[in-house]
Amino acid sequence: MKLILRVLVWMGIALIGALSVAVIAIHRGEPINAMWLVLAAVCSYALGYRFYSKFIAAKVLALDSRRATPAERLENGRDFVPTNKWVVFGHHFAAIAGPGPLVGPVLAAQFGYLPGTIWILVGAVLGGCVQDFVILLFSVRRDGKSLSQMAKEEIGPLGGFVAFVAVISIIVILLGVVALVVVNALRSSPWGTFTIAMTIPIALLMGIYLKYLRPGKVLETSVIGFVLVMAAVVAGQWVSHTPSLAHVFTLSAYSLSALIIIYGFAASVVPVWLLLTPRDYLSTFVKLGVILILAIGIIAIRPTLHMPSLTRFIDGSGPVFAGTIFPFAFITIACGAISGFHSLISSGTTPKMITRETETRMVGYGAMMAESFVAVMAMIAACTMMPGQYFAINSPAGIVGASPEAATATITSWGFPISAADMAALAKAVGEQTLFNRTGGAPAFAVGMAHIFSHTLGGEALMAIWYHFAIMFAALFILTILDAGSRVGRFMLQEALGHIWKPLGRTSWYPSILATSALIVGSWGYFLLQGVHDPLGGINSLWPLFGIANQLLAIVAFCVATTIIIKLNKARFAFATVVPLGWLVAVTFTASYYKILSPNPRIGFLSHAQTLLRELNSAAPVPTAARAHELSQLIFNDRLDAAVTAILVFLVALTVADSAWQWSRVLSGRKAAEVKEAPFVPTQLDASQELPREAVL
């Protein structure tokens, strides 16, 4: 009877999910309710976790709870620590859930809600969750080794070198782009700047409280931090209405960039317990709590999606970023669907905390599902706005015009009516001076989120509070990535330089810490300043570059995973990683071709550089000295971006070819199917043992 009931329940979930996806995919004409997206997501995740992840766990990976993990075998109280599975889940989610699942869907909403939503659901269930799961398990079985180390051992020296270069490149590009998102969200916004500035001393206070005052009280510390952050959001309104204080916190894009670069350097060198750990816990509570509340708000008010399922910009002429649905929708939305960055976390700190192999399913597959749900919420937040408002916020001045009148006239001519008065009223409602040309996705997400929250909690009177809470929420995602990413990049650089001179490889030697931190932060700081200086808003060119680098890293991760699966004599199950690998190769290589060689200057780096070169060399009117310097810098940036893309694609293509060669040799019997796993050691933990939350400390 119980079996029949379970079958009926899962059949019901499957039918509801199929109906929801059908409504999203087929419905045309009248706007649809956002509830259909929530139902489609929840049902897809439930089915994916219950059936597909279980298949992978049993058939592909053969999880074994009797096998001791490196956290148990190599426990040292510092790096390798057996940790409660829920704490590991929170840590892993906080580490992978950067700004990507918030920003990518908002930017891709210019195509309409349909392409991005389908990609988020299918990409996550069949690709992103699988990558995180298998890489985490394979790292656990190799004493927590990094992706580049696994690539070197399982594919070969070339694979290891490519993985290292890809990892460093994506860290630099990722941090530069996400820092740009913060800058675009906070420039000329005293309320937002004050709130975000206050999260830093709050995190430091949490670190001291957790380390010295109340050791081990993780939940207590996080609640205190959350209350203080909410107080900072409310106090920000008072600051913005106090002229003397508002002047201090009203900063230009260049000033904000300098402060964020300084912050990134400081975060990379201070002890991890002082800033990184408390911010992780704080951001985890805020992230999961806000997404849950947002989902409840959507269920309560059932908002309408005003953005059509498909817009006129599927032809590639979009103002937010140029390019057609294929391939650009699939690199714009990376995090939330498939993200190569996650493979760094799955082979970083997380495998060193796993207590039992069976927990990798919940942590790897489950945490990625949670991030994918964040992406669905971001898509809903963007598409519940009126399209005219969406395009006014996300379109750069170089596309729609610098003045409110010019921008609204351009957007209205596209068929999305909006007036300067409408935008002024919206800016006043959320406590901002203006919302025009706020590229980067975060402001648009915050407006959509504030709209949903204000209709469920507090009404329109609290819309400004909810908007700046949403900005703080997005910034917590980003600052977490800046903290962790700068530190990971520094560790990798120290490891590489240690082969040249051993003292540089010592992670405890402060001259090495300062030097390598400066190199990493200076590198992503360059891309940040490049974006700030870009007349098209930076996001137009840098976000696709980030998406390409991110998905190229995912290709390397899938190559490693497929190689190991084939060496385990499970080639019949290799489709689980080969299918997403093939899709990513098609998408990313095509996108790279367009970004390098497209004759459209809004898409191709080289064609845009050529357009600027013609202006620089024009006889009439002759550019001023300042404009000539600016043009020279922009031309260099375009050529640098093209070169970075070309080098990464070439190296990853070599890795794919090398991997395929290894597969053919193993499958044909010309090479022994040997994997570099740690020896099997039976666990000494009691099967019923449950680790306390404080075990993470």
C-alpha cells in the first residue's frame, strides 16, 4: 500500500511539473502568473533529486558509507574536520551562491522569461547539479585534491596546466565582473553604500564574538549579525536623508572601485576566522531565508509576469547585451544552470569537511538545486517588472541615451512604453536619485524583489526599505565571492610560485601573502576599472567574457569526471557527464567565436576595437587628447579580452582532445584503467553518530 501511495505521489508531482512547464513553454498572448515558474522549478528539482541524483549515486559513483573520508582519516582540526552535514551544506551553498544566479537571469530576461527559465531548470538538473556532485565525490576519494590536481593525475600534465590557467583566469574575470555589479548598484546611492559598508564591521564583530566571546555558538552569532544588518538597512534611510552624512556616502564609480579593491586586498590577508567564516554564516542565513520568504511572497500574491515569453531581442539586437539566444542565453546564465566555478568549491574546502560519502549527494546535488532556485526567483523578480522599467534600468546610456527623455523615448519606440515621470516616481519610491542606466542586474533584481515584498509585508510605504535590503542581499552574495575568491586565487598563486622559490609557497609567510594577494586583487581590479571606464556600462562586454570563462572551466570539470568514470569501467553511464560536456563545448566555443570575430561591433571584441580605431584615426573631427587616450585604452581592452578568450578556448580544446584520446585508449584496452584514488580505509564512525553543528569549529 505504501509503495502504491509513493508511486501516486511521484506521478502527481511529475504531472504538475509537466503541466507547469507546458504552460511556460506554450502560453502566448496574455501574461501568465509567476506561480507556474515556481511549480515547474519545485517539481523539476524534486524529481531530479529523487530519481536522477539517486541513479548517479548508486550506478555512476557507488557511494559507500563504510569508507572513511579524508575529513576522518586526515583530521587535523584546521583543514580536515568532520562536520555536521547541514553545516557543510550551508558552507557549500554560501560558497557557490555568488551574484551569478541573481545577475545572469536578470540580464537574460531581455529575451523574455521562457529561454532563461527552461535553461535554468534543464541545465541544473541534468548538468550543474551533476557536475557539483561528481567532482565533490571524486575529490573526497582523492584526499580533497583540487580540480587542477585531479586533471593532472587523471588526464595528464596538459590537463593539469589548462585547469590551473582556467581557474586563475576565471577567478580574475569573475571577481572583476562581480565587483562591477556592486559598483553599478551603489554609485550615487548613499543609503546602499552605508548599508554595505556596515556589513564589514558587523562581520568582524561576529568573528570576534564567535572566536573569543561565545565560541561555538554559530546560530546565536548569525542571528545577532542578521539583526544588526537589518538595523543597518533601516539606518541607511536616515543617513540618506541627512545631508552631511549623505554627502560622505555618495560616491562615484571610481571611488567605489578603489574602496572595493582595498577591501578585497584586506579580505585576502586577514585571518579567515575574522571575516570570511562569519560572513559565510551570515550570508547563508540571509540567502536561504530571503529566498524562502521571496518564494512565500510569490505564492501569496501570485504576481503577473509582465515581460513576454519571447521579446523582439531574440534576434541579437538586445540593449542589455548583444547576441542571439543561442549561444548567448546559455553563457549569460551560467550560475544557476551550470557553473564551472562550483567545481573549485567542490574540490576545495567542502570535500575536506564531508563526514560520510553518502552526504555528497545532499551537499553537491542539493546545494546546486538551491542555487538554481535562487536563479528562478531572480528571473521572476525581473519579469514581474514592467518591461519599460526593466529596460530603462538595465540599458546603458550609450544605447538608449544619456538623458531620461532620450532613454524613455528610445525604449518606448521598442514597444515598451515608459516615461521619465514614471521612472522618477519609481526612483523616489525606492529611495534612489535615479534608476536609469543602472547596468549589472542587481538594481533591477532589487526593484522586482521590493515590489513583491512590499505587496506582502508593509505595503508601498516600505518599498524603499525592501529595495535596499535587496541591494544588501545581492551585495552579500558578491562580497562572499570577493572574500573567498581572492583567497583561493592567492593560495593557487602561492602554490605555483612555490615551485620557483619555496618561501613563496608557504601560506603562512606574510611577505608571500601580501605579494600574491596584491597580484590577484590587482588583476581583477584591472577588469573592474575596465568595466567602469566602458561607455557601454562594462556588463555588455565583461559578462559574456565571464560566462565564457566560467563554462570553459565547467568543460574541464566534465572532462575530468568523464575520464574517471571511464577508468572505473562505467563507460555505459558516462552519458551523465558526456551529454552536458558536449552541450557546453557547442555553446561556449560558438560564443567565443562570435565574441572574437563577429563583424557586429556590439558583439565582437576585434570589430569593436576596429570601430574605435577608425574614430581615433579620423581626420574630422579630430579627437581631443583626453578622448584619444580613452579610445586607446578601450582598444587595448578589447584586444586583451579577445586574446584572453582565444587563449582559454585553445587550451580547453586541447584538454577536450587529450581527454578523448585517453578515453579511446582506455576503452580499446591500449591503456590500463587505473584511477588515482586514496586507498580504501573503513570508517571508525558509528553509523548512528550525528555530528553537532559546532563541529565545524
